[in-house]
Amino acid sequence: MSKKETKQKPKQSKHKILHGLKSIDVIELIESLEGVRLDFDHLYYYEHTGLVVPSIRSAQGRGYPKLYSVEDFIIIRWLAIFQKRGVSVKRFREIVDFLKKKMPDVLNKPQNWVLFTDGDKVRFFDKVSSRTIEVLDDTGQYLFAFPVEKIVKQSREEIKKFLKNK
């Protein structure tokens, strides 16, 4: 093997890792950003129920870590935020399913959207058109806003810092 071939192999494997988060990275980032203890069992459950499947590389056996994309991480972080505020995984799944089918723009271009929920009702507000879209409707007791763009931007920045320091 020539020197040129030797240099290329580490670059290729490092490139893959830089563009994907291992399960342990996701766990550490969620804990540092949200103060929520996430474990491998949670990630396993999310993957095997289809809520969040590692989109870069799913489990391929021993020695091949799952790799989550930034978008996967954002959905997991979003779930952690919702759970801290009393929204169940079942309700969260309904929100994500609705968004994927009816409003993919919220996940792909989050800058215009703010999510409002009281734990049961879920509404998205489009800052550009001033329209409100109701996702789920039940009664609830409290209200919080979820600035989609801020969470996405902050997550991307934190992932870059985290990977630089590894």
C-alpha cells in the first residue's frame, strides 16, 4: 500500500464520523443541552419503533456504530424538551408523523415556524404568513413556545463544538 492510499483511508473514516453522531455523542449532547438523562435503551426504543432511526447508518453489528444525522439529533432533542414539559412519547410521535406527512417544511426549513403547545393542543405558527396550523387538539393546562429555528441552529452549533473537542 502506498503512502497516498494510507493517508486516504483515515480521512474517509474520519469524514464519516464527522458527518454523523454516534449514540454516545447523542446521549452526551442531550444531557449537556437539556439536562435529560438519555440512555442506549431509549435510543434503541426510538429506533425499533420507527420514531427516530439513525439516517446515516443504522446498526450493522458489533464494531459499526449507529450514526445519527443532525436532523435525527434535532428530533431527539425536541423529544427531550417535550418530555420535560409533560408531553408523552405517543403525543410526540403523532406530532412528528403529522409534520412528515403534512408539513415537511417545518422540519426542512424551520426558520419561519414556532410551535405552541399546552401539553395536549399543538399548533404551529408561520411567522411569515401569520397563519396557525393546529396539529393536535385536546384540552390542556399550560402553554409553552418552541422556537424551531433557534433549536435547530443551536443544535448544529453545539454538535460542531462537540465534535471539534473530541
